[in-house]
Amino acid sequence: MVKMKKGDLVLIVLLLILSSILYFLLGRRAQASGEKYISVQVDGEETEKIKLGQVDNIKELNIETIYGNCILEYDSDSCRIIKSECPDKLCIKQGEITQVGQVIVCLPFRVVVEIVGETETTGNDADVINF
């Protein structure tokens, strides 16, 4: 069994404190990202941009690609794919997304649905999701 020295314990405690501080700072920053919108991308290009919070009731958007079609259902704070012609239906199984940075991907149809904050990060800011 490996014996821990006093310096090892201090290092572990400092790393835990630092990681906790970063977690709370970056988490708070992700929540305070301003208005949210749904970005629908087909083949890497944004085809639809739907602002959340301005939708009165549940609406559907038919996403047509050269590979196939799927239907996106959205309301004032969430979205999900409810119907798809793809064989594995993983995009439907991913369920509902509600937070900035969450993504639904349908690989066979090359569709990406993402909730994005209105304020974009500059080159100096850390990416909250990938940090």
C-alpha cells in the first residue's frame, strides 16, 4: 500500500478546491448566457434559427435533407426530434434538450439541433461545455 505524504494531501485538497471553484464559475456563466435559440444545421450550415421564449405553444418543424426527413418539436424552452426516417432512431432516443450547449444529432441525415446562447464567446473566453 502506498503511503501518502503531507504534501500529497495538500495537493489533492488544493486541486479539489480549485476544480470546485471553476465548476461553479463556469456553470453560472453557462446559465447567464442571455436569450437562447435553437440552431438547426444541415451539412454544417445553419438552416433555421428559432428564438426560445417567444413560442406560445408546441410547434413542429419539418427538417428536409437530401438524405431524409425528420420532425423537430419545440416549445418556449425545449426541443426534441419526434419523428425520423433514419434506421436507428438515435436522434429520437436522445430526448428533449433544454440547456445551452445541449445537442441532438442525426448522423444519417447530417442534422444537428443545438440550443445556443445569444451572446457568443470571444477568442479569450473558455468554452463552458468543452472546458
